[in-house]
Amino acid sequence: MHSESAPEKSAYEQSTKLHLTPNRVALIARFRMHSEFYEHRLEGIRHWDRIPPLERDEVSSVPVSADDGPAISARTSGTTGTRVTVHYSRREELIRRRLNFRLFHYCRELPDIVVHAIIKDVDPDEARSQTEVVSVAGRVYHRQVFSARAPVEAQWRFLRSIRPHLLTSFPSALVRFVQECGSRSRRLGIRVVSPGGEFLSDEWRRELAAFEAPVRDRYGATETGALAWQCPDCGSYHANTDAQLMEPQANGLLVTPLFQRVQPLLRYRLEDRLAWEDGVATACGVPLPRVRILAGRKDHWLYDAADKKVSPVALEFEQFEGLRRWSMRQNADGSIDVGLSWATPSNATRDDALAREVQCWIPGRTVRVVDISVLESFGKFRRVRSHYVPASSR
């Protein structure tokens, strides 16, 4: 159970006043003082645009400061094929939470006491123990977690039992739910559906209309925290520029979280493509700039032998120590090729263990482990590609 204090609530409510252009010279000095890593990285650099972007495989080299107490660790889902672990303090975790809840502050459909259901990528047994009560910006959220790996019927029974006002999950899990439940989805009485963690395409947004509730998207990354959110009033995405310095570029978005000091990230590259919209939305009263999400992280579905969909977000490759990158292809006959890149020389025992795990996640399919170079390039936003067409679509 966790509640934010009154000063933190006040800071949240006043946060839109912080939409300022950060002093980049001061930022360079702050990063240079953080550690030898940044001291060497910034040697001889005076201008911001000369700073090299921080890539995913460099994050592990950024030292973690213990000045704010024990660090909390979080691991990314690895949508691009590479998983990253980041560290932050308890204070930074509270800031992350406030940013993640910022959208809900503007959702008038939600009551003061919110029943919040979260369909999350966790083991079904682990999900049952994840409940908490959180107070943020004048609202109280009773949050309950259920597993995205559980059968959709089990998810349906869970949602029927708690009758949530707010439903959050990654888009592919929500789409899977409405495709199997159909018109029953609206009977849940959900007031707001808020996807996050994957690129929400127009096609998927139309699918989620089955809930007959407003769909309010959230955009962010584990490494940086919440970056933007879809405004309930103007419909645009507002960028949290009071908490991050965001630099949309042709080869990816660069983000510098201004609140992260335990393991600060300087011009961290996300491979999503964004663009600023002209001006600031004034009709809705939110003085944060608007941004368009042009392309983001999204994988193909996988299908088990019963033609049931499996979201790639459910795959737990992080349990394999030394696995640097992975990608996957489902062939037209339903078989699956898994491409692997290890930090140490590959061995048959380890590859066989990984293949067995994949067969557990995607029952009934033949799984082959191959070198990652064998698979075709999937581009910046996809680590999984399927050439298989389920029987229902043939």
C-alpha cells in the first residue's frame, strides 16, 4: 500500500508550470560531474548537439549512484530485440508514478475512488498477489493485477468480478481480449481504457471500440518513464516536457529524463519516430506541447497449434543469462525460428532449454534455434514477424 504525501500531490498539480526550456549548458555540467563515464563521454564537448546519443547497449555502462538509497531495478520488454535494465531511486519512482497517472487526472469519467484493473505480463500465480491502493492528485486507485498470459475467459471472469472503472494493459493484450469476447466487452461497464507499452495503430484503436469506453493512449518507455499522453479534451498527445528533454529526429527520438539522477540517461535513443505539432494546445487548458507518434514499437502476433494468439510481450527471454538479442519468425507452416545472439559462445544445452521454453509459451509448434543473422531484418520497430495465416483468416 502506498500513498503520496500532500507536498507531492501539490507538486503534481502544479507540474504544468514547469514547461520550461532546460538550461542545456547546466545539464552538460551536471552529467559531467555524475561519473567518469560521462566525464569521458563529454570531454571537449561544449555544444549540446555534439553529444553522442546513448544507445541501448551502453546503458549497462552508466554507473548507478547509491546517494539516494538502494536503487530500484526495472527491465524493458525488449520490443526491439534488446532488453535493458535501468535503476532509479524511491523518489524517482514517485515522479515516474505521477507522470504515468497524469492522463487520469484529466479523465472526468473516473470517480474519486477508482477500481483499476491492470492486465500485465506476469505469471498468473504472481498476478494474484499484486494489489495495492494508491493516492495520486486527489484520486484513490484500488489497483488489481491479472495476467495477460491467462486465458481470455479467465481475464473476463476477473474483470466481471471487480467491475473496474479503469482498464490498462498493452494494446495487443486488449485487442486479443475484445476479439475473443466480442460484444461482451461492453458489458463490463469500463469507463476508460488506457493502452500503453506498444504502438497503438488506428486498426487496433478501432478494435478497442468494443469496450464502448473512451480509449486514452499513453506513450513512454521503461528507461525514461511516461513521455506523452492522449488528452481527453483535445485528442492530441501532450508531451511531458517538464520532466524530459525530448528531441525528435529522423533516426529516432532522443530523450534526457530531467528527474533521473541515480542512473541518468543523456540523449538516450528510442527508435520510435515522433514529430512536434505546431503551437501549444490552448483550448484544453494544458500548457504542454503536442506531439504526433508516427511509428513505434509493435510486433506481429504469434499463433499456437490451436490458432490462439500469443503476444510477443509474454515471452520471458530475460531469464536466460547472457542473451544479448533475439528475434523470431513464424513460418507459413506454423513452425517457429528463434534467432539468438549470446554474450558468450552458444551451446546446444542452453539453446535446447530456450526452445523448450518457447514451446511452452506457444504450444504445439515446432521450434528451431538459429543464429540471429539467419533471419531477415525486421526493421527498427519489430523483433517478431509472422508469415503464418490462421485458418479463420484463410
